[in-house]
Amino acid sequence: MKRHLGLLLKGAGMGAADAVPGVSGGTIAFITGIYEELIHTIERFGPGAFVVWRRQGLAGLFEYLNLRFLVPLLAGIVISLVSVAHLVVWLMDAQPRLLDGFFFGLVSASALVVWRHPAAWRWWYLLPLVVGLLLAQWLPALMPWVAQLGSTNLVLSVAGAIAISALLLPGVSGSFLLLTMGLYGTVMEGVRSFDMGLITVFGGGCLIGLFVFSRLLSWLLRRCHGATLQMLVGFIVGSLPTLWPWRQLASYQLGPDGQMIPLDYHYLTPGDFGVVTGDPVQLPAVLALMLVGAGLVLCVDRLNRGSDTPQTDGRDSVDKDKEDGSNA
């Protein structure tokens, strides 16, 4: 029961983070120690699950899919999206600098946590680090093209596949990619109003993205674990500019539904921000919340390391179950 409650709360954190453009639920999964177990669990939803169900029945399928882990986690994400996400969206409008400050500190500390994770540093880890950094910068620039695909259902499906893939990457925000596609408001409003048509189409795209991308990421973690983690560091660091509290929109375009799609920002010092925009800088409060966000991550990481539950535990247990299922 204690583990289930912990997973519920971790899922709620992932759901709340994914509601904020610039923050990834994958970051929350990593700093709470469940990232690799999550990736390897999602990978198992495929033809192999049908074989296990046919040979071992529902009880065997339940174990094979690691549902004791996945069900409370998903419950936390869903509960958060229909409750806490409302508060987060309100804060984005009412106190954007305070919210950005908190998540800037949280994501910065997350980069430190992931960066020091490999047992031994290799000089060539700089290559995947740079690749992750560049991809984090380039992906948002490519997203407005998704809105040009034509059919609304096709656009929503592709957007779902991209957004859910981003959810699995620490530092890459599915919400921010939706924002750059011009679909963030549409999807969030559809979720809040339980628009089943939109949810079904968008959800179908999410399932496709999960099926494909989880397998790619799981393969990378198994074959080149340290290098993959460093690529994730690049993604995390590359996402930080989108969370800088004192930024000013430099250019934008209008999406098909008239929603403003940000294309570029000016990143200002707190002093320049106040002069240029005339908005309150809120420097002490923002800095305090940066420290709170960073401190929260470091405390959670210390607790995870102190409990001797490394990220590879989930991977090893899932792989063992997978081997047992294939030999059934």
C-alpha cells in the first residue's frame, strides 16, 4: 500500500508537470527513481503480452505488464490532469514568473541529478550530450509544420504521438511542443471538458507514439545506458530557456484556430525585463522558488539513493519477467 501511494503521488507530479509548457513528466519520473522501470514497462505492451495472456491467463498477464506499478502511476497522472492541472494552468496566467522560477530550479537540479548518474564518465559522452542539446533546440522549430498536415484528425493524431514521446524524455515538454503546434489550448480544453471525440483521436496518436518510442528508448538504455543518460541531460539543459522567468516574446505566428504560436523570445536580465516590459520583476520571490524547486529535486534524489533503489532495479525486474514470459 505504501508503494502504491508513492506511485500515485509520483504520477500526480508527472501529470502536473506535463501541464506546464517547458516541463516534462519524464523529468519527474527520473528524479523520483521510476524512469527506467516506466520505459521498460511501457515497452511490454505489444504482441508478447498476447502470448503471455494465452499461456498464463490474466494473472500471468498482470505480472508481465507490471500493472502493480503502472496502474497507480497512471491513476495519479489522470487525477492530476483533471484537478491539479487546473491550478497549474491558472498559475500560468496569474503568476507566470513565479511558476517558471519554481520549475527552472527544479529542471536545473534535475540536469545535475541525471548528469552524475553514470558510474564512470567517458569523454565521448560529450557527443550524445551535444546531440540532446541540439535536438531540444530544433524540435520546437519543427512543430508548427504539424498544423499544416491538413485533416484535423490527422493533426491531432500526429500531435498525440509527438507529445507522448516527449513525455518519455526528461527535459522535452509535450505541452511546449503542443504549444508550438498551436494545439495546446485545444487539447487542454478538450481534456477539461471531456470532449470524447478529441480525446479518442489524440489518445490514439498517443498509443502509437508510446508503442514505437518506448521500444526505441528501451533499446538505447539497454545497449548504451550511460550515453543515453547524457543525451537526456542535453534535452534537460536545452529546455531551460523556455522556463527562464524574464523573457519577452519576440516573434509568433497564428495557428489554424487563431491561437498564438511562439517562435522566438528575448531572454532578459531581471532589471532589463522590468524596464522593457513594465511588468513586476518579483526577483526575491522568483529566486526563492528556484531554490525551493532545486532543493525539492535534491532531497528526492537523496532519499532515492538512501533507500538503495537505483533506476536499474525496475529495468532488471521487468527484463526478468519478460524472460520468464518468453519461456512460458
